[in-house]
Amino acid sequence: MVAKSDPVNVEYETRAKNLLKGELKRRGVTYAQLAEKLASIGVTENERNLNNKISRGGFTAAFLLQCLEAIGVSALRLD
């Protein structure tokens, strides 16, 4: 098992955080709007929690997919 502080883990958490933030910015979606969009698919998060969770970058793959679906992302480029 890889430790949370392992540089490889930190690198991928940073990439996930930047990917999500980039998609939010491209679509002009604020954290408050994201909270509303997540609520519409049954995910309860408030603006402050979203800000903290996304800033840390240590969120689950499920959370990432929920956010991407909520803001209408249907395709991603990882490069």
C-alpha cells in the first residue's frame, strides 16, 4: 500500500485536483454552483466543504466522477 505522503501519491492527487479545477474554470462553475449541481444528482456537499476537499486534492475517484458528471464533462484529456 502506498503511503499518503508518498511523492507518487502526492503527484497524482495534485493532478486530480488540477484536472477538476480546470474543468470547473473552463465551464465557469463556482463551488456554490457545483454544490447545487451535485445536489441535483443526490450528492450533498456545501461550498466550504467543496473548497476544502478540492484544495486538498485527496478526494476519491467516485467524488471526481460525481463532480465531472454534475458539470457535464463527457470526455477528458489527461495529457
